Amino acid sequence: MGIKLMFFANGNTGLAAICNVCGKQVTDADTANIIWFPPSCGDKVGDTFEPFITCKDECENKLELWADKQGKGFEHLYSQELNVGLIWLLQNSGLMPLGGKKMKEAKRLADFCASVV
Ligand SMILES: [Zn+2]
């Protein structure tokens, strides 16, 4: 799970954040975190690895308990609020600044795609 393509009831298909623990869609970024272990590949610039997305509190606690049982120890987990991570995604995808030319064009295209479904 994590960031997935999802079919929506209105006929749209789009990216959605899915909790890795309960499998529910995160509809409020303030209520979820991105969690990761220190990557085994090291920390060289350009290395990539998979994060977890969890609802805060209950699902995050379950992930920490699972990590502890795996012998990874939850004290080694790193986390970032999902709302912060999504801003980083926009930044790293070249869409920032908010309200800038690229963001306005992306919003116009997204609105157009939603209108033709
Ligand atoms: Zn959850």
C-alpha cells in the first residue's frame, strides 16, 4: 500500500494515500504519517526505498509493535507527517511554488480530466 492509483465513485482514477496497516484511504493528510526504517542500502544521494503510510496513533502503534517483534525496534523508525511529505513530493516533482504557473496548469488539467469522466 502507500501511494496507489485508486478508482473513485465519481469515475475518476487518481493517486491516493492508503494506510499500510488498516488499508483505508487517508482522506485527511493531518491524520497520517510517513514512516520508514533506516535503509539497508545506506544513505547515498539518489538511493530510494519504500516508506509506510499509517493513520496516526492506532495504526502507527501497530506498526511500531510489528517492527519491534521483527527485531527492528521501533526506536529505529523515522516518521514525518503525511502533509509535510506531500509538500516534499510536490517540491521534488517540480510543481512548487503553490499557486505558481506549473501548479495552476496541473490543476487546470486535473479539473479537465475530472470533467470528462
Ligand atoms: Zn490505518
